[in-house]
Amino acid sequence: MSDDWDKPTIIGQGRNRPTAVKGAALNIAQRSGTALETTAKDRSQTKGPADYQRKAKLDLDDAPKPPEKVDQSVAKALAQARAAKTKPDGKSMTQKDLATAVNAKPSDIADLEAGRAVPNQQLLGKIERVVGVKLRGAPDLIGTPLGGPKKK
């Protein structure tokens, strides 16, 4: 019997890993079946401390941007135009009435008037025709009356 049972064995300590030999020396060693030279590798960091601040800055630069919201001037012009538009009974148009007229949800109209919505050009075009006020285009034209086609 051997006395290997009496000796404590520390696993993972002091082991040598084979080095990466290239070229002709690798071919010769593989053919002969001899052991390659061994050294300890990858036991410590060799290139200095990691630059975590630079990596964090790169991560922040690549972050996706949130979608743009409707401008406050558009929201204000929409709310004023909707309130000025009257129904046949003399009352002003509600958000629900406008949503029904343009085939949208009342929450979409509420989000547009609050400035929380992402601009949807199709919906804004429909609303423009119903309320008769420009909501798209140059910032100085927003809120002006919507003109029809010019007569010849």
C-alpha cells in the first residue's frame, strides 16, 4: 500500500499549466509525446488596473434615447382648438367626442393634450381636419387656422 492517504493534497494550488508553444516546436513535441514546458499563467492581472470609469462612460453613450414627445405648443393649441369647437347643442367638444371623430382612443387625445404622447403624424392630420387648426409643420404656424385649397 502507498502512503498517499496520509498526505494532504491541496487542489488547485501550485499547479502548472502548459504554455502555448507555436510552430515547429509544437509539432515536434506532439509527435514525440513529450511533455511541454510548464509555467504558471493567468494568476495575476498583468496590464494594470481596469478602467471602469471609461467603460461606464461608453455604456452611457450607447444607451438608447427615449422617443420624442409632442411639443407643448402643439398640446396647448390642440386643447384650445378643441374647446373652441362647439357641438350642435352649443357645448364645447370633449376629448371623447374628438376621439370618436378621428377614430382614436380618448386616452390618446388626453396624452396629446398633456404633451406625453409620441407624435403620430396620421392621428395629428385627422385631428387637424376636425378642429381646423394646424398642429404640424413650422413652430410659428402651429395653432393657426387650417386653410383649404386655394381657388383658381
